[in-house]
Amino acid sequence: MDFALTEEHEMVRKMVHDFAQKEVRPTIKEWDIKHAMDPQVLPRMGELGILGICIPVRYGGQGMDYISLGLACEELEAVDTTLRVVMSVHMGLNSMALLQWGTEDQKQRFLVPQAKGEKIAAFGLTEPGAGSDVAGMHSTAKRDGEEYVINGEKMWISLATKADHFLWVAVTDPGADDPHEGMTAFVVEADRDGVTSGDIHDKMGVRAGSTGWVNCQDVRIPVANRLGEEGEGFKIAMSCLDNGRYTVAAGATGLIRACLEASVKYANERTTFGKAISRHQLVQQKIARMVQDYEAARLLYLRAGWMKNKGARNTRETSLAKWYATDASFEAAAEAVQVHGAYGYSAEFDVERYLRNSKGAVIYEGTSEIHTLIQAGYALGMRTNADLRCELPAYAPDVWQAEPETAAAS
Amino acid sequence: MAGNTVVYIDHVQGKAPPAAWEAVGAGLALKDEFGGSLKAIVVGQGVEALAAQALACGVDEALFGEDERLMDFRPEAYASALSGQLGDADVVLFSDSVRTRDLAGMLAVDLDTGVVSDVTALEITAGQLFASRPIYAGKLISKVHAVDARPLLITLRSRAFGAPAASGSGQPTRIDVDPGDPPTRVIELKPSEGGVSLSDAAVVVSGGRGTSNNPSLVPPSDMTDEKDIEIWRAHQGFKLVQDLAAVLGGAVGASRAAVDAGYIPYSHQVGQTGKVVSPDLYIAAGISGAIQHLAGMRTAKTIVAINTDPDAPIFKLARFGVVQDLYKILPPLTEALRQRLGT
Amino acid sequence: MNIVVCVKQTPDTAATVTVEGGQVSWGDSPLVLNPWDEYAVEQALRTKEAHGGHVTAISLGPESAKDALKQALAMGCDEAILISDPALAAADSLATAQVLASAVRKLDPPDLIFFGKASVDSASGLTFAQTARVLGRPLLSQVAAVNLVDPDGGSISVERLLPEGREVVEAGLPAVVSVTKEINEPRYPSFMGIRKASKAEIPTWDIGALGMDSAPKAKVAWPEIFAIALESTSCEMIEGETPDAMAAKLADRLLEEKVL
């Protein structure tokens, strides 16, 4: 077993680290206070290829592997969670689903511009009345000739007002015996008639991001926009979450690291009772716990990335990584605030932003409670992985880095 | 150890910066302690007066060489002009500047000898000259000596050595020099804003991020952009910094945070990626004291820190500290010093 | 155009450096491409993008310096060469310049040789001037802007950032150029660049490969390195009932202590 990152991985990590630290970090607190997204973020991440990092070159991407995606997410969230949320929805929940389930036509129409950063992608699953209970959703898609008519509202959608393409899950068969088999996935372009969206403000955290609602009122899309088969929507959505959750796990690991670094720095500078607070044992305990959580979270997400590289089904391992890292990041952030004392409570330092940001991750992409049940299910034999008609492709460097074949004569 | 020391008088078109005389002072100190001779040398156009001034400082001999082609400083030409003149020197001192580093570097090639730049201390131990210089952004000091190399060329950091008191006389000696044709052509010089050069200043007053922190000031009514307002606030703060600097005859510096925020041009930045300064007095107003900044000013003789945060790291390095808003303390401080100094 | 950029690998500037057993130690901190050299690499790449050609990055250092060269390759340099030889372990700036010059002479004759302003470790700021002198090529140092490069006419016009202002200077090609950070904003390595760099084979040239009979001798040595003892200045806090009182007190103290 080789636990070392390759030279390539190290360079990827450093590149994303440098971008986030130099270009986003200096002003992120101000955007957070404004409850607005820095307009530079999406274009820069597109220009630098981060928005297509693990998509094959022939589909407009950078041809790096899934571990690179994880490393990038760790570095992005170490600066602010909102950067990683971009990757979670654009790459994890949408682009990777196209890679896994899309037809060649859909890959060309949607995945290529997304990977190039020319179009922004998002994920429409959650509704005002349906979060953990996905099958309880109300959005519908009615077949009408060569089109589907989409109706419904999705809520808590990251990049709702910024995205060009939504991966939208709706009920196609309301009368299905098992509602899990009555849903279908679609690609809905934001500029279609009947699509409206708006921002949701005043969230506890990820304020420098974009979260909102998207509403479809009799939106007509061609059958060619249907992802997978009718009735596969739930399975597709769950496979999307396998990828979204991976980015969340990696990102939360970065957040633990940010809490750790801030706490170590502060603890070495601040003095009480005649010595640096880093010399007080109860402060040391908090820092030691952050180290423990960081290292464990990191190994868990890297393992999941390694499995994705191999083309191995990783639902259980990714769920475990997400659950562990997000719970741990919430605790690490709370303890980081504590280490900073009153200063931690003030926006002058970053740790209160880390705490507010961390709370979202234990709710989205599967609440910690859902993951608890998932893990118990696997352990107790009550849950197994159903076969999927399409699997996330294993990483193959030569195939992924091959340039697109140019048309013979054009 | 008695040796022959030569000191080169650095200049731009016949005008020498204060540091040039510090190099003479260093040469005199070496001669005082260890004997030997001290010769000054200068090449350029219109530089006889510099040679005369060196004699007035107390050097034994002052040589000057002139040539039209030396009007603008070009390292290749100056090195060619000088390299034949240094044969009997054991040590050649230069004040450190962009010019002299290039010059000394090239002379070292011509003379196949050693060169040490940015030196802050000289000492002789067991007959060998050691030049101390900061490395790793001033976190460490290395002591350098020549290895089978004569003369040892040394550039001396500004303000690390004292300028001499005038105490000599004599006539400068003209020498013939052949600079060759310079391989580069100066087309023009676009002068920068005037004022005391940060590197040479005896007093530096610096402002940091705290300069924009005065919420009670009302910006002009037509200003609506928040960034513009923040910069306007910072300019008000830097006016106070500039007033104090003016009273003290000093230069205005800035922390990297202030420069990055657009409060003041980069030419004022003091720190690891800005200028390294070594003034007699460094007053830091509204600067927290990040390591990068400290690297630029830690060798100042006296540091005064003004900051509303009593835990700011800068207080650890300061000789005097004032926990006070710079807006409240700078104006009365400027006035109090103006009265006492009569400036 | 044939372009060469000379780079160095240095410890990260954020590293805590200490002296251990007379040697500088930076602990676990990574070794990086000297930050000042990134500007030189960027300028080399921009020159190639404007005029066509080939960029070769060279470095004198130990085997680990290949990582810094890989960064240069990942940014977009076409080729990289490491110069390494145990006999060069104690090379000073002159020996380094002589070695770099020998390496340059073995390459296709370059039109431009770029350097950064200084290395963040030893920071002698001498190597580029010395390399130019050894090669007998004009030196353009402290370059903050390149106004014009005329490859056919064989000339370059630059602006040098000097304390007294910006000096506009022209020189014929080939020339040695050292750049300051005002000149550009270095690019991040692209992912494609990273892939190419990690696969790249970087040849190592030793003294023999450079065509030199023996390693040039260093003319200076630095056997002693020590950390600056942090003078624990006890800071005298100036107190006062009002800002006016504090100001008066501070002014008095400064005069008493003969600071002014």
C-alpha cells in the first residue's frame, strides 16, 4: 500500500491551494459579510480548469483523476466552504452524473461546455417539502410527444441563480407501486421558457455563495434531455450523491485543517496566566482532537477517491467519509472558536465563519442521521448495493488525457 | 592585519547617496582598528568633487576617472573602468545599491575574486576579515570570508555603518580609465515621486491597515463605492503618517496589507517583499507586525509601535508602545515633536 | 526565439529556519521554486508566446531541485535541465555564474536569458550580473517592464525600476535580463502542464557534461551561520490620561533616550 501522493497530485494540490489562498482568501470575509458571491470565483475556476478537473480531455476536461478532485476540494474549503460547494454541485452532482449516465449527445451538449467552464451546472433534487425523503418529491415530468413538460419547485439549490444547466429529478409515474421507481432525471437548461429562480439569503453559513430556489412552470424539454431511462431517476440521484458526498467529505477535511491551523497559530500567540495558551492542557486536547479528526477524515476520503479511480462501487465508503468529516468539522470549528475565546466569537477572526459554514454540511448531501442509518444498514446486512446500469468510469490516464478525435474532414 | 582598503564612491551622475559616505566610514573604521591604507576611488563623469569629499572625510588618497561613456551608470562600463585600478587592494568596499551589486558582481568576474553583498558587519578575527550578512529574509546571519581571493569585494547595507565626521584634506588624483563602449543605451529616465528615499531615511513612519479605520470620518457625499470610501479613509490616515514623517524629516512606509488594499503605492512597502530598512527610528502606526513586515524593519535602532490591539505582535519588537488609535495619537505627537525639535 | 530561464530551488518563505550543527534547517517545510524566479519563468513564457520559440529552464542544485524545474515545466517551459555535481556543493555566486554560463553555451544560443531578482535564501542578488559578465552579454537588471522585443532586429527595450525612477534602456540581443515582481503576475501551472511535468525526464549535467575540466572554485565561504538572538526588548508602554498627554510623554522619552 502506498499512502504517498504522487508528484502529480502534489502539484495539483499546490496549484489549487495557491489559487484559493492568493485570489479568494484576501477578500472572502467581505463577500461573506455582504451575503454575496464574489463574481470572480466561477470565471477563474473555469479558466484554470478546476471546473473540469476530473473530466476526460475529450469531454473538455483536464483529464485528472478523482483523487485530484478530492485534493482540490480540500484546498478550496480550507479557504471557504462556498468554493467547494461549487465543485459539489457543478462537478460532483451534475458533471460526473453526465459522465456516468449521459449519452454521447448529452455529453457533447452539456458535459463539454461544463467541463470547460463555459456553462455552470447545478443539481435539482431537494424541494420545500422533500429533503431526506427524496421519494416524497412533488415535481412532475409528463411525457408529451417528443417532449417532457416539467413542473415543480426545487429549493436549497446551490448556484440556483448562476447555473445554466440543472440536473432535475421529477416524478414521471405518480402511480408507481414503489415511488422510488417512478422518478426520472433530466437536464433542464436555465434559459428555457418557464424556468425562474431566485436567491435565498440570510443563511447561517456559506454566505459568500449562492443558494436559491428554482421553479419550473410548464417547461418543455426534448426527450433527448432525459438522463437515463424513465424510472431510473432515484438510482441516478443516489449515484449523483455518491460523487457529491465525496467532494463534501474532502472539503470538510480541509475545513478541519483550517480550524487546526488557525487554532495552532492563535494558541501559540495568545498568553494567559503567564504563558502561551498552547501550554495549557485543555487547549492541547482540542488541538490533538483536530489532528486526529483531520488525519482520519483525510484517509477516508482518499480511500473513496482511490476506489472511484478503480471503478469500484463506493457508496458505503463515500457515505462514511462524508459523515465522519462533516461531523468532525462542525466539532473542530466549535472548538476552534473556543480556543480563540472572545476573539473566536468575533468576525475579526475566521473561525466563526468556519463554524457557521460547517453546520450546512451535516445537513446537506445526506444528513448525519441518514448516514448513520446507511452505515447501520450495511453493517447489519439490511442494505446492499443494487447493481447500476451505468457505473462511474474508472480512471484511465491514457484514455482520459487523449485529445478529442478531430473530424476527418471538416 | 594591515591591509590596503579601497572604497568606491557610489553615485548617480555625480550625486552620491548618504550611504556612499557610510562606506567611507566603514573603511575608516577598518583602518583605525587594523591599520593599513584607505583609498577612495570613483569613476563617472563630473565626479572630481566626490573624490575631494572623500578626502575631506579622511581617506589617504582619492582617485577619480572620467569619461563621457560613464555619464550614465552602466555596470559593464564602470567595471571595465575600475578593474585595472584595484590590483593592490585587499578589500574593496561599496555601499550597497542596485548599481554597486551589478558592478561588484562584474568586477568579481573580471578579477576572478570573491564578492559579498548586503553586509551588515565587518570584523577581523585571527587575521581574517569576516563579513556578516543577513540570509533567509533576515532570520539568520552568515559570516563570510574570502577563500584565496584578493581583493574581497564587499557591498555594505545602507545605515549599517556610520558616516564619518569630516576630518581630512588633500587633492584628488585623476586617473585614466577605459570603460569601453557600454553595451546598453539609456533612452530616458522617468523620475519617481520625490521625497526622502525609504532605504536611506533615518526616520521611517509607516502606516498599516489601521489607517482606514476611522468610522467617524465622513467621506465626500459623491463617494458611494465602498472600496473608494475605504481608500479615502486610508488616505486620511496616511496624511497623519506623512505629517509626522515630515516633522521628523523621515520617509513614509507601509505594511503589505496597506499596499495590497490599494491605500498607498508599492514603492512604500516595507517588508520581506518590499524594502528592507534600517532607520534610527521606525514608527509603526496601525500595523500588527506580521513576520513579513518585521523582516523589513527589525534592524531599526528604535521601534515605536502604535496600535489599538495590545496583543499585536509588533509590540514584542518595540522599544516604546502606545495602545491608542492612530487618529487620536498622531496629530498631538506630531505637534509635540514639532515644538520640541523646532521644525 | 531561444529563451533560457535560470531558476533555483529554495525553502518556502513561510518556513521556520534554524541552525542545526552549523547547517541551515527548514524542518518539514517544503522546498519550492524560488518565488522571485516565478516572475522570470512567466516573462520567459510570455516572450515565447509573443514571438514563438523554445524555453529551457536550468538550475544548479541538488537532485531535489528537479521539483523546482518541474514547476517551471508545469507552468509551460519546454525543457528543463538540472546541473548538479557534488563538487559544486559550496559554489558561491561566481562559481554558479560560471557553471550557468557553461550550461548556456551547450544549448542552442539563446536570445534572452532570464533571472529572478534574488533567491529568498542567500539573497546575494549577484548571480545574474556575473553570468552576464562571464558570457560577455549585456545586462538588464531590475526590469519591471519589457517595452519591445525585436527578434529579427536583435534588440530589446525595457524599463528598469530604480530608486530614482524608471530608466528606459535598450540593448542588443542576446541579453541577460533579471526581472522584478512589477513585471508580471506569474501563472499557475495548468493541469496539462502538471501532467507533462510529472512525466518529464529531466537530464542532470555534471561538470564533465558541461565540458568543464573541473568545478570552478568558490572564492568565498560561509562556515558560520547563526540565528539572530531575539533581543527581548521589554517594550515601554506609554501611558497617559489623554492622547495629548501620551503624545507629550512619548515625545519626551524619545528625546531623553536620544532617539532623535
